[in-house]
Amino acid sequence: LVHDLSTNRDATRDAIDTYTTAGGTALYDAMAEALGRLKRTEGRRVVVVMTDGRDENNPGTAPGSVHTMSDVLELLKDSRATTFAIGLGTKVDVAPLQRFADVSGGRALLPQDVSQLGEEFNRVIEDLRRRYVIAYTSTNGERDGKWRDVEIRFKRAPQVTVRSTGGYHAPER
């Protein structure tokens, strides 16, 4: 961890500017760490991850993380954090990025090259500005901690795009 959550944009930019790549990516561990930090945070929770989508050690011969994709998907559901996954590089593994986005109600963004990063970040900002919250009360009163699927459909708004987490965990008690 180079820089913790902060509203100090200059410090954040400075931390990003000092980062250098060294090969290998513990992608699932990084996502688990980010989601763990956000779970303890009030307000809107958003993760923007820039990656090639591969979880691998430095030589690329084994996983780079202790956590698995399944672990991260469960953490995404529990944290209620929206993930915007930006694929970087010439050999992006799109599948994990799309899974992060689908499970969290976010988006997978795939720029053709680094020159489009500013455009992709603007997409993230615009997406966050245009979000609405829809709430309902479940008729299922069981407190079993199980995942409950929720589907949102519009009858008369075909131009509306709905991205959601797809459900929620029921309370355990």
C-alpha cells in the first residue's frame, strides 16, 4: 500500500506518479485489500482497477494471489462497492474484468492504448454522476444470510441501461 484512502488529490497523484511496475500481479489480493478498506468506509464505495486482468506471479507461471476470483466476487457482493475495471496492455484478459463489473454493477472499460485513459476516467466520472438508487422492501422475511437475486426491468424505457449487483445478502439475524 503506497497511499491510503484520502481526499487529498495532490498526495494521491504524487503516489501514483512514484509507482513503477515490476512484473506479476496479485490482482485478487489487491481487489480483496481494496474492498476490505472500503467496507469500513461510509458513503459511496467505488474501486477503479487498472490491470491486464491476469493474476500471476512475476514469471507468469503461477497465481500471484492467495485470494481466488470466487473470494473477490463474494467480497464484492458483501462490500456493495461498484467496480470499474480498466484493461491495460496488449494481452488483456477481459473475463475477470467483466466479472468484477457485472457482479458490482460497474463497467469493464477497454481502451485501445494509454492515450485513451483520460477518456475512460471521464466515462467513470459520468457514470457515477448519472446513477440512481432504487430501493424496495422484500416480502421474504427469512433471516438466513443467503444471497437473494433481484432483477430490475423497465416496461417503457428501452433506452435506459440498468447495471446492478443483481441481488443482496439477506440479514443473518
